[in-house]
Amino acid sequence: MNPPRLELRRASKTYQNNGQKLEALHEVSLTLEPGTITALVGRSGCGKTTLLNLAGAMDFPTSGEVLIDGRATSSLTEDELTALRRKKIGFVFQFFQLLPALTSLENVELPLLLAGTPGARDAARQRLEWVGLADKANVLPYQLSGGQMQRVAIARALVHSPEILVADEPTGNLDDASGDQVLALLREASERFGATVLLATHSAEAAAIASTRVQMRDGRICAVERS
């Protein structure tokens, strides 16, 4: 039997702040399978972003484990972590994080160039076409609307066909119509590409696309709802 794509086992995260310990996550356990969407919901400061950072191997638990395809992220070397992030994980941020001096196509192409992947330009064009922005390939980010920038960001996050897509408030800065487009793309990423999608959101509409909704409070999971 294959291991879960992403698993947290009693993962806790404690930060030091002016000599005081702040526990951002407390013994969180969660299992995510391929092709599923899981939404983290709860007030600001409840631990959603910390959990996303652990899931994306951008940070590591103080205790417990985070496993991707059965391997604990804290056991990987720097080279293995870099390869993991470049090949298996895609990131979507609330504020898009597009490089302002690069065109839409160049932003989407960048992860493949960093990984030394052949055919990067063609793959980037295909992803831009998938998000409906083939005509914006040579446009700079400042010339795009917020919704278009987020769609470019999703194309970039999926250009290398990652197994895990981590999204932090992906509709937080968008109007309703743009937000609906982004949510449709996230749903398609799960259904068409088999990505395991983990998103943090304050939006009821965004949480509604998830098959699993995880309610968080004070760094803990307080309820899990499945549909």
C-alpha cells in the first residue's frame, strides 16, 4: 500500500519571541490523499499559515512529523528539500508574488528554468492557455487585474505538475467573479492533474470546494467535516 501523499503526525510548532515560547501548532494530525481538496478555516492567528508552511516544507515541526510520500521533511538534506519544492510542491499566495520585471509567460516559466527542465517555454504556454491567459503571455504583472495575476500565479504553481498545491487565501484579494474563476481552477487542478490541494481561507465559498474542511482554533484542530 502506498503511503499518503501528505501526512502530519502530531506536528507541533513553537517559536521563540523575546525569550518567550509561542506555540503556533499543537499536535496536529492530518492525512491528505491524491486528488483531494482540504480547506483550513479559522480566525487569523489560529495556525493556518504555519500548517501550510509545514506542509510545503518551508518550515519544520518542533515535534512530531510531516511526511510527503512517506518521507519526513525534517530528515531531508538541503539538496533534497530544494528538489522536493521544485518538483513536488506548488505554492499560491494571497498577494500573487509575481516578479514585476518578468512577463506572465516568464513568471510561469521560471520554476522550470530553475529546475533545469527541458521544454520550459512550451510548458509555460500550455499552462497560461489552461488558465485562459494565452493572450497575456507578454504582459507585465502591473498590466493585469488582480484576478488575472492570481491565474498567472496558479499557472506558475502548476507548471511542473506538482503532487501538492498549497494555497494561502487564494481569493483573499479578489472580487467575487475573479474568486470564482480561481476556485474553479483549483478544483480542476485536483480533478484533472490529481494534485493534493491544501488551502487556508476565510471564505465560505472557497471552503465549499473542499471535500474536507478542517476547523482550527489556537493552533489545534477542533473539528473536521467531510463531504
